[in-house]
Amino acid sequence: MRALITNDDGIGSPGLTALARGAVAHGWTVVVAAPAAEASGTSAGLSAVGDGGRVAVERRKLPGLPEVPAYAVAAHPGLIALAAAEGAFGEPPDVVLSGINHGANVGRAVLHSGTVGAALTAALNGARALAVSLDVGLDPRSEPHWDTAVAVTATLLDRLAELPAGTVLNLNVPDRAEVGPVKRAGLAEFGAVRSRIQDDGDGTFTLAAVLVEGDLPPGSDARLLAEGHPTVTALRSVTEDADLVL
């Protein structure tokens, strides 16, 4: 399988390198293309930094992966996934792996995630895609367990390769040294960590992430992840609502 590795945390993220290393170890042909700067919360946006539609691409070398082609792209991950499908980084990928994100992506808020947005864009353009996130929490006190996320991801790669083109899976992994088997989960309405808008009273507002107490729906990705289980959710990309009466 030919795999593109991307993310929304940027080309310098250790989670990106860890995911690329895992895909190489799995025997896949890997190309890395990721935002030159952090692009979290960009969903499937096609924005780029440049004039006249020109997007800057710079070759990079990733630690421990000298033979893997890697590119820092002045664009959001959705645009990178689209460009890859059009052959911008070689042959279009069979699979797009997006992550490993520094923080969970659960519930309906995955709509806003650049990590998930890249996966959805890849699927719309014929690839299978897996978004991977590590639940480091709002106040991480130790080095993230990237290797745990890689090990859990590896258990899904062969199955992902067997699934139809256009498949999107969203994987969340607890930030622990050891975890149990992956559990399939539904999307929660909200996660334990939510975005809040605070009016600063001076013509500006502040966007902040806060921890919200309360019960999470049984069987949901947010609930199972909070209980320490890796979760996988199959996502459906944009489609019409044929049942809505207008």
C-alpha cells in the first residue's frame, strides 16, 4: 500500500514522525506531507499561504526516516490531502493516515478537526483514510505515549487496506503505556473537552478549551475513551439527506 502521512499539528510534530515510522514498519510505501505550521481546527479547509494559488512546498528530513520523502507544505491538511490525490507528491495514495494528533478528536466536534478533515478529504478523492489522535488531555504531565498510539494503529492497518475506497475511520487512543483492544464506538454529541467562547468586552473574544463535567453517553467514543479504551468510529463523509421533506 502507498500511504500519505499528514496531520494538523505541523511537520515538526513527534506524533507525525511516530505515525510515519509505524507505517514504514508495517511495510507500506510512505510519503509525508504536512503543514509547515500548526493548522489545528481547520476542518477540511482548502486554505493555503501564498498568492495566486501558488503553494510553497519544502523538502524536509524526519528524524530516523532519512529515506522517506517528506514535505512541509504552506497549506491546511485538507488541501494537502486533495493535492496528494492529484499527484502533487507522487502517485496518489491508496491510504491516508492523519495524525497522530496531540489531543483527542471525539464526538460531533470532529467536524472542526484538521486531522479528521484531511481524512474526509482523502476519502472523497478515492483513498481509504484513518485519523489517529492521542488523548493527552488539557494538562499533560509527561511525554505523550506516541508508541502506544502507533501500536494500536498497527492493529487496524491490514483491515483498513481491505475496506472499500472512501472508507474513513477515526481512532482515539488513551495516553497510557498499555491499553486494551480497540472498541467500536458511536459519536458522542459532545466530548469531555469542549470549546468555549468568552466575550472579552473590548470588541474581541477568546476561544478556550475547557473540561466539562457530566455524564457521557454509554457506548460513545467520549465515554469509552474516558474509561481508558481505544475507540474507532467509522465516519461517513458529506452526503445528502434524502429523507428530509422540504
